[in-house]
Amino acid sequence: MVFTPSAGAETLDALLPEYLTTNEEMKRAELEAQVAEQTFQAVMGVYYPVFKAVGWAGHEHTNKPNEADTTIVAKEVDFSLSQLVHDFGESGTAIEIGRLRVKQAKLTAQSTRQSSVVAAVNAYVGVYRWFNFLRHARKNEENVQKQTGLEQARVDRGGGYSTDVLQAKVQLLQTQDRRVNAELEFSKAISTFQAVFNRDPGDFSTMR
């Protein structure tokens, strides 16, 4: 899969229009709604009058033994107008079924659009959220690591307590664990974003 490169992250408002017009699930649902509407209109046609015009034209040659032969142009046009009066409810049933199918197809398209928007929002917010969480986790780990070094230096100089060093190391392990978890979730969020928008998020620090 090839992703569209992006130096700076685009806003969600900028991403949504293209996403909704290229989303295959959305396109399929909208097409099914259009087909249902066209089929319904075709079924409704049984109640409309049907007008027919049939015509023909040709040359008619007449051979006369005692007179000159004659040739005339013969024309005829027939018109007919017909309309369904009664078919024992068959057309009415077909129309009602068609109407229900149109309603269902439109509701499905609307529901698909809503769920697609929710998926897009979640994908965008997920990257933004975990990027900031990871940035905070790394900063916190850096601060705790510095504090652990300071506590160890005090002990080495004979002015600190080993329990403080131990406590600092435990806290450091906890912050490292949170950072690793944030990296994992951030990686998942990027994959989800790529799957939804078919592109990389870009510069995470510019996301809004």
C-alpha cells in the first residue's frame, strides 16, 4: 500500500471530505440507494398511461392492362393509449416492496456515513492523543531518570539514603513501563490512521 506523503499534519476538517468521497463502503451504500430508487421508479411506471404510435409508409404500384400504371405513396399511422386498471393487487405489492427497499437503502447509506465519520474521528483523535501521551511519558521518564541519578550521587557521597535510591529506581521502572505502553499504542494509532485515510498522519506536533 502506498501512502500519500505529508510534511505537516492536515486538520480533520481537511481530511474528511476526501475520505468520505473515496470511502469504498460509503460509495457502495450510496450506489445501492440509487439503484433502489431507480428500480422503484421503474415499478411505479405500471400506473402511468402507455402511449404507442406505430406507422408505416411505402410505394404501392398498380399495373393496369388498359391504362397507364400508377404508383402512389401509402401511409398509415396507428395510435394507442393503454393504462393498467386492475391486477389484483400485484402492482401495489411490488410498489410497496420497492418503497421499503428505498427507505432501507437510504437508512443504510446514512448509517454507513455516520459510522465512517466516527471511524475517521477516532483514528485522528487516537494519533493526536497517543502522540501527546507518549511525549509526556518520555519527558516524565527523563525527569525520573535524572532524579534517580541525583539520589544515587547523594548516596555515593555519603549524604543520601539507599531507600531513596531504591524508591527512585522503582518509580523509573514504572515510568519506563508507561512509556513502552504509550509507544505500542501510538504505533497502533498510526496503523489505524493509515488504514482509514490511506496516508501518513504527517508532523504529529502540528495536529489540532
